[in-house]
Amino acid sequence: MTIGTLIHEAKARGFDPKAQASNATPSKLTAEARAQAVAKRKETEQREAQATAKAHQNACNEAVALLAKAVDEATSPYLGIKKVGVHGVKFEVLTAGVDVLVPMRDAHGKVWGVQRIKPDGSKLFIKGGRKSGLWHLIGEVADASNQWLLVAEGYATAATLHEATGYPVAVAFDA
């Protein structure tokens, strides 16, 4: 999002930059009104956090179910075009083609989501799922204190690095 988009969105929701200028008269909130505003903001933040956690859990459940019914082997046009192998991904065979399913895990190995790569290379995530702090590991980390771990954005880039170097590579889903 650019600053222009941010300002446009703020104005669309009632933000008036002239009223926020340094020469504007500051509002005179009473201590009680200020406390009410803080309490309301905290309540809203808590509601939003609960809704986000629920959406993340729903996406997690959907990802686990999707991976459970996916197959381990299939011919993927995407992997063929990229000339990379299969490294811990699964496949969903559809009438429109074969989708690559890249599990998205946290540091404890829990699957929270799936990146779906369509035959044309377009990438989709489960609606409401989280991406932050998740990755897909290609290769194995035998000794974390004495081994390189590469990080790459995107499955094909990470697979290429792993195949070229033999090093483990963490697939990042957003730079």
C-alpha cells in the first residue's frame, strides 16, 4: 500500500487532513471521555484479535483437510515449467489441471495454511489464513548451529536453490 492509497482510504473514512494540521485547535477531552475512548479502542482491538484468531483457525482446519485428501505424486505443469522437483508438497488433481499445494508451517511444525499454485503459476492462499511467521522447509536442518539455511521467496526459487546447493531452504511466502 502506498502513502497515497493510505491517505485516500483515510479520507474515505472521514479523515480531514486540514483538521489535523498543526495549527488546528486541539480537542478538549475530559479525563472521563479520554478513558472511555481508550476502553472502546481496547474493546475493538480485542474483538478484532478474536475474529482474526478464529479466521486463522478456520484456515488451519481447511489446510489440514485439504492436505489430507491431496496426493503425494502427480505431474504438475508448473513444476515442469520451472524445472524443479517435488520437495514436501502435495497435489490436488482437478479437471482444470493439477494444483501444487505447499504446506505453510510454524516453528513447531504445525500447518496453518496452504499456498495453492495453479498450473499457470498463479498463487492463492486460503481466505483468512495467516502468512506471517510461516514457511515451508525444503531439505533438512541437521545441525542448526553449524549449517547454512537459505531463505527464498517462492517455492520454485527455493527448490532451485536447494537442488543447486544441497542446502536446506525455507520458502518465504511474502518478501
